Amino acid sequence: MATAAIGVATAVWQVAVLRALAWVSRGLRSPARDTLLTDLSRRGAVGRAFGVERAGDNLGAIVGPLLAAVLVGTLGIRHTILLSIVPGMLAAVAITVAAREARRTLVESAARRRLSLGLGALHRAGVTRVLVPLACFELGNLATTLLILRATDLLAARPGWPPSRAASVAVLLYAAHNAVAALAALLAGALADTRGPRLVLVTAAVSYVVGYALLAVGPRGAGLVAAFLLAGCGIGLGETASSTAVALATPEPLRGNAFGALGLTQAVGDLGATVVAGALWAWLGPGVAFGYAGAWMVFAVITSGYAGVARATPRPA
């Protein structure tokens, strides 16, 4: 509802408040969604469940903007934003159905009867150790906006390429990035169930390292396409591995708390990554910014073995 209400906003501050409310709602939604998804999944299919969820999210990032482009051209910006309430309401109905299914099939846990952050219990269960490589991964996970900016700058520097054409091609690269992310998420789910989430996380980090290295050098043509595809592979693999690792490492009574801690880790890490990389970009250039992000991905590979992500299994409460 907050996102749709932007369609009737008349001032910038109103948009800021509504967007903040929408992101607060996302922070409430994501841990609950991941907990519900884990509870409804069979023990050996948790990774595939998260892979399907992540694939759907990335496909939505392709279909949504394309549909919005058509609607903006026919109905205008305000009416298009107002129509965003329709998928939001459909999502609410779907979540309600899933929650009823969970109540019918699952036994109520102690965690559902009391309110507690459970930070000490998470630490004793070893979940905080699993979060260490995930935090490193997020600190290197730059906002896709920076990738689009880099592509736009590189393409606009080509002779005969006006800024509008460069921006259009950069958006197409973003769509390809999301398509690869959807396919990678499906593959990541199957690999996480059979080989463990650590292999998936390491592959994701390595994909980012190579992609960032290409963007730091400043490729054109095939190299730029490869960089976006590698970044898409990295996010599709990494997000699926992160959720799966936390789900497998957490005893059922603490699962909601653990996914909340994961959401906090991702939010703080992503903010830190983009703010620091943006400052480095402004002061020292894009090569340093992407090198900084790549270094955090290397740390994610190193710490993933120490954290025991490979053998993440549910521990007793």
C-alpha cells in the first residue's frame, strides 16, 4: 500500500516517507517468509525451496519493469504506480494461504508463544559464526545501480554513442543480469541440497570477484556482457546459499530470530558496501571501488570454511 500511495504523492518528502515505510515492511516480511518457507519444506529440499523463491524474485525484476514501461506509455506514471497495489494484494492473499497451510501441518513451537530476540541463543547455537562469511559477502555485494552506472559510462565513451543509447543498453544488461540470477538460483538450490551451501557461496563469491575485476578494468563489448552475467550468477547463487545455510544451521525454535539476524546482516552489509564503494568511486575512481568490493568477496571465501557452512546442520535448541 505504501508503494502504491506514491502515485498520489505531491512532494518529494512524501515519497521518501512512503519508500521508507515500504522498506520497513520488507524488513518485516523477509524473515517471516523465509521461516515459513523453511517450515513447509522437507529436510532435503530446503535449498531448492529457496532457489525457487529467489528465481521468482529475479524473474519479477525482469517482468515488472517491462510491464511498467508499457503501462507508463499508456496510462502515465501516477496510474502505473497506483496499479502496483494489485500484485501487493495478490501477494498478501498468497501469504495468507501459505500461513494457513503451515498452521494445519506444523506443530506450534515455543518460539511462536513468546517474544525474544534470542541473540544469546543464536550465538550458542553457532548461527553467528555462520553469519560471518555471509556478512563478508554482503559487504562486497554492490547495488546493481553502480553496475549500471559503470556500463553507462563505458558505453557513452564509445564514439558515436549518445548517452540515451548507452543508458538503454545498460538497462538491457541489467535485464540479462536478472535472467542469469534466476537460473543460477535454481541451480544453487539443487547444489545446496546435495553438496552443501558452502560450495554455492564460494562459487558465488568467485563469480563476483571475476565480474568486478572486469568492471574495474573497464571492458567493452563481450567483456562488459560477461561482467554483468557473472554478477547475476553471483547474486543468484549467493542469496540462495545464504538463506539455506541459516536454515540448516538453526534449530526450529530460533529460526525466526536467525532469519531476522540474516536480514539485518544483509541490510547493514549492502548499505556499507554501496556507501563505501560510492565514496571510493568519487575519490579514487571506479577501479578502486570494484577492487574494494572484490576483496570482501575473497574474505567471504576464506571465512566460509572457518564458519562451518559446509556442514551446516540443525543443532539442538
